[in-house]
Amino acid sequence: MAELLEIRWHGRGGQGAKTAATFLAASAIASGKYAQGFPEYGPERRGAPVKGFTRISDKPVKLHCAVENPKMVVVLDETLIEVVDVAEGLPKEGIILVNSNCDPQTLRDLVNFHTGKVATVDATTISIEELGKAIPNTPMLGALIKVANVLPIDSILEDITKKFEKKFSQKIIQGNINAIRRAYEEVKVDDSI
């Protein structure tokens, strides 16, 4: 892993961008890494664009600000591409992961990112089929760990089980595990550039 991996999450209020950003950080910490996960607060409301941030490192993280130049961007709602410059600040070798049923090459053109990796996964369909609701954050975690190779999938699955067993039924836990596994397997990556 790079010395410091910075991830910016784009979503809409209620889709779980903040939860995913903080959960990924907590899972990284449980795996022995240093991490931060936090949202950017403003006048958010359900459906409004929101941002979350995650930093993961093998060394202590001393930055305490928004992520301006992420190595990776995760987009939980494809319609945000029309509203937000999701590729802003990405380096040439960056990664964009979008919740979409489009192929990655089509998304590459839509986000105007013609270098690095572009990946897509239909996290909304996966979440509806596995969880009964259109909440794409946990499937996006599965796709992210596959594309960025940031943590082993077993770490995320174990952490989901530990954290969720205190609050949720076994059916919900298993649905989230299935959603993460499916997204991990179904994510499509275009790194041909």
C-alpha cells in the first residue's frame, strides 16, 4: 500500500457515504493500520450532495483537513457526475469507482478522466437484491477493496459481522456480507490507458 491512501466519497444524503468512509477507516484500524474517516458537513439534507473522506496509512496520519487531492474517488450516485467535478484533484494515476451499470469506458468519458483507472459496479441493484433497499454503501466497500487492494476482503467481512451483530439481525448481517462479496466479484475496471 502507498504510504498514505486518501479517498474522497461523493454521495447524496441518506446513501451512506459518511458511514462507508468511517467504516472503512475503522476496518483499517482493526487491521493494524492508521486511519481517519469523516464527513464534510454543511447544509446537507436527504438527497443533497455530500462528501466523506478516508485516509489510510501504515504510519500515523497527522493531517486533519478535507481530502483535496485523493488517490481514489468513490461515487455512490452516478447522477452526481452531472453536478460535481468528481475527478477534481485526482492525479493521473488515480482511481474513480462509480456506482453504475455502465461500462467503465463510458464512465471514463462522462467524468472526463482519461488516465488512471475507472471502475464501475451496479451497487444499487446489488443492495436492492441483497438488502431489500437501495443503500449502495456496503457494496461499494466491496468494490473499493478489490480495485484499490487496500484491505483483504476477510477483514471487511469480519468487521461487518462484529460491528453489526450488536445492532442488526443475522439476516441484515448476511445481506451486507453478500452485497460486499458480490460487488467485489462484479466490479469492472478499465485501466487500459
